[in-house]
Amino acid sequence: MAKSKVKIKDAFWSKYDALVRDVVIPYQRDVFNDNVTDADPSGAIRNFRIAAGEEEGEFYGMVFQDSDVAKWLEAVAYSLENHPNPELEKEADEIIDLIGRAQQPDGYLNTYFIINGLDKRWTNLHECHELYCAGHFIEAAVAYYEATGKRKLLDILCKFADHIDTVFGPEEGKLKGYPGHQEIELALVKLYRVTGNKKYLNLAKYFLDERGKKPYYFDIEWEKRGKTQFWPGHRNLGHEYQQSHLPVREQTEAVGHSVRAVYMYTAMVDVAMETGDEELLEACRRLWNNIVYKRMYITGGIGSQVHGESFTFDYDLPNDTVYAETCAAIGLVFFANRMLQAEPRGQYADVMERALYNGIISGMSLDGRGFFYVNPLEVNPEACEKNRNMRHVKPVRQKWFACACCPPNIARLLASLGRYIYGVKDNTVYTHLYIGSSSEVDIDGTKVGITQDTNYPWDGKVNITINLDGTKEFGLGLRIPGWCNDAKIFVNGEKIDLAEVTVDGYAVIQRNWQDGDRVEIDLAMEPVRVRPNPLVRADIGRVAIQNGPIVYCLEEVDNGPNLHTIVLPKDAELKVYYRQDLLGGVNVITAQGEKAKVEAWGPELYKAKGCIEYQPAQLTFVPYYAWVNREPGEMTVWVRER
């Protein structure tokens, strides 16, 4: 059993740690038990009681409703690692017991098909998410075992995975299918790592290798079902929707449903690392570059259109009709984290940080009781209400969703944040994220304590202290963020020549470390104007404001209506000051801008003569992640510059 050795004590992230522990986990438990009267019902726990034969009724919710419970259990596991809570553990154990009672004698576990007829199981992989739900439960089982040492959920899911292994594979008589929604692939690698059972790794590899072969399995399956569909019109999305259009090693562009895509890419890296498959890893590099350089929002959001919740084409990044699902940004963090494990490069951690501080925590209100499925970069509440092309964009966070994949996904990511701070490879400890924490890492059998103290992301000063018995020679890799143009590092007061030690975005300091050694990092942080590639049609001529890793926006509550009429002069000074009383304590950026005199235009819709008049306007930018935590209103990230 391996326990987490990272405890977060950070001015920024400790608030989220406490929020998940004290608010989000209990709130979501109440939702799953249908005890939140002003939120959409879930039915998730009741489905398990019905499946276990302990209650009468019909299945309620999405066909993948089980996965919400799985993600909640995973979040609970990560929380218990660093914050033991006997009452919460008892509640989780009771749910695990219920799951066990619902499991079928052959190991099968899915409440939708247990309730509605086991004869239909494994007949619609394309649409019905059986393997997706199994994957989330496997992840929960591994996390719960690592956190508590209890095997019950792990044994339940090993039994289910064993059943799946009897159903799918290259052998005669087995189905040659693969998931319609990727997830189980990365989960099976986790199961392999904790059990040592190689058949789980082989099954993960099989699901990846089978995808994209012709004739397409989903077409064969559809014919066998008599051409029936679970989701009307689902087949019209095409094979790119679930990335089955080509074998995974031949894919060069991120296409289709964005969450499916990054979950699959994550699994591809996992399998490549375990098997030494360089061809598979090279495919991951290509797909990473396509996303990051051509299909990612400045917030780390991905998936630019509502149709299919999907990628579209290079540089197509609209701000107001954007999708940018919270789960997709979370999946991008998974992908980045695995790429860092395979090859520590600063660009991967830069994107991971971008998504964490912007596109993910924007998906949850500061009180932990409201959630965004979609994370827009420009909002006009009236358009959200009256323009059907924007109905998916909400001007305020929702208490819950009928399709509630995002809230428990946020919970499990934030509860496991400590696992993303460091990585160890080739006798070097890489510091990927600057988060106040105390950690213990294993370097060739030696336990090394690392303590971070920082006020990041509001300033760039970080102090690191090394704690160990005796001495130990190893490398300490310190990320120089891509946003930083002037970094300084001192070890025990001695300045390090960064030109000599920086490799792939990390300053790697190799030395014989001693107990009490102190590292001081000074990352110059100042507000900057970020400009888009001119091929991004939605943003040409506009700028976004960023300070350190934080992307900023304008809100109507600070700047009045008609944000689209605001102009930021090229010579306007950007000033930063900290507001403890605002949005939980944030850096605010102000500038002297201009705003169109709308009333001076007159009643005409168009004019052949005349020009827009502007008046001075004091502009206030706040962190994007914290928008609409005060009053609902307009919001925009990109601002016209002249």
C-alpha cells in the first residue's frame, strides 16, 4: 500500500482543499441521496439499492449515472489520505458494501443493465458507457485501497475487471470491441500497477490497439442490434467523435469529443511508459502539440463547439459559443501529468498549471455549491437566454446537472492535487507546481522531505527547504514557468547560473543535498498583454491580460454593461494590487481605458458617415476563475486594443 506524502498548506489552495473536504464532498453525497431539494435529483444511490434488490423502482438518470458515485468515492479516498475522518470513511464503507451487494455473481456491475435487463449488456459499447463506468470505479477502488488499506472495493473491481477480460480480447469467441467513451484504459493501468496483474495492462493495450480497425466495431455492433440507437442521432457524429476513425498510432489531430480524446491520450502515455512503446508516445507528442498550439483556449479549456462537445479545426476558438467543458480541462491535466512522467518538460507543466488555475476552478463557485459545465470566455446573459446557439452557455453556475459528470470530477482532482506537485525521474525530483506544502519523496530508497512556502500565484517568490537524514546526491528540477521572463534561484544564498543548468524548462540543480538546505526562487511576475495567433479569427486585434499563471477578465459588476465597446490603449499602464476583501483575496489589475459613448450614436442602426466617440473609463480586471461570484452580468476575457 502506498500513501500520499504531500500535505498542502498554501494560502491559495488550502481554501480549495478545505472546501472540497467540508462542503463539496458532503454536498455531493446529499445530492446523490436526493436530499438537496432545490437541485435536480440524482437517483445514483437509489439505483444501487434497486440493483441490489433492496428497493423497488426504475433506473433513474443518465445511462452512466454510476460514474458519479465512483468519482465521489475517489474524491473521498484522496481526502482521507491527508484528513482522516472516521465518519466519512464509515459512510464510504457503507456505499461500498451496497455496491458489493449490487454486483452480479459473475462480477458484472452496472446498475442500468442490472435493473433493465442483463441480456442487453455489452450490446451497445458505442453509446451506453459500461466500460466508462467500470473505469471510474476501478480508479476509485485503487485510490480507496491506497488511502485506507481496505481491499473490499478493490476486490469488487478486480472481479469486474476479470469478467471484462473474459468478454473482450483477440481470442476466439470474445468481443472485438472497445469503449465508446474512453476511461477504462487508464484505469486498467492503475489497477495493473497496484496489483501487479499484467492481464489488466494487456487489456488496456488491447482496447487502444483495437480502436480504429476496419470494419469499424461500432458499425458491426449497430447492425447486430438491428440498427437501433440509444441516443437518437448519435451515429451521425461519425467515427471521429470517439476517436475510432484511425488506429491510435496514426492519429495526428485532436478530433471529436474532447473529454474522450484526452482520457484516451492519457491512457496512451500510460501504456507507452509501461511497455516502452515509442511509436505510441510519439503519437501522444503529435496530439499534444496539435491541442496546445492550435486548439486550446488561453484558459486551458478545450473543445470549442457544443455539437458533440468537441474539437473543430485549427485556430477555431470562439469565445461566446465555446464549450470548454470542465471535464475536458481536467482531462488535459491528466494528459499533461502523464507526459511529465514520461519526459519532464516545462511546456507540459505550464499547460497543467494554466488549466488548473483557470479552466478548472472556474467550473466551481467559490462556495463550492455551484458548477459550470461550460466555461465561456465571453458572456452576454441576454444572448444566453434568447439566442439558441448559446443556450448551452450559462451566465451563472448551476446547483447540479442532469448530466453531472463535472462536479465530482472537480472534487476528485482538487482532492488529489498534491499528487501533481512533484515528479521523480532519473534521480531528479522535478517541481512541477509551486504550491505551499510539505512532501516526502523517495529517491533510490532515501526519503527526502521538501517543504514549499509561497504566496503564489499572487507573487513569484518561493522558498524550498530540504529535510533528510544525512546527505543525498540528487537533482532538484525547478520549473521556470513559460510566463516568466526573469527568474532567479539561490541555494543557501548562492546565486545559480540558470543558463548552465536549465534543460527543457527546468533548472536542474545537481548537488549533494543536506538537511536544512534552502532554495529561494524569485519569478518576476508582472501583468502582460497576451496576443493571439492572427489565425484565431475571434481574437485578432484583441488582447487578454495575464499575471503569472492567472488569466483575467472584465465583469459588468466592475465595468458597467456593453463590455464589447471597451478599448484598451496600447500605452495604458497595467497596475496590480491585492484585495483581501474581494473574491476570497485576489490580485486586481486596473488600467485607464476607453468606452464607446453608445448614446451618442443615435437611433440609426448603420451610418455611412460619422464615427464612434469614446470616453475615458477606469477598467478593473479580476481573475477569470472567480467571475460571476458576485452579481450576474456580462464578462469578457479578450479586449480590443488600439
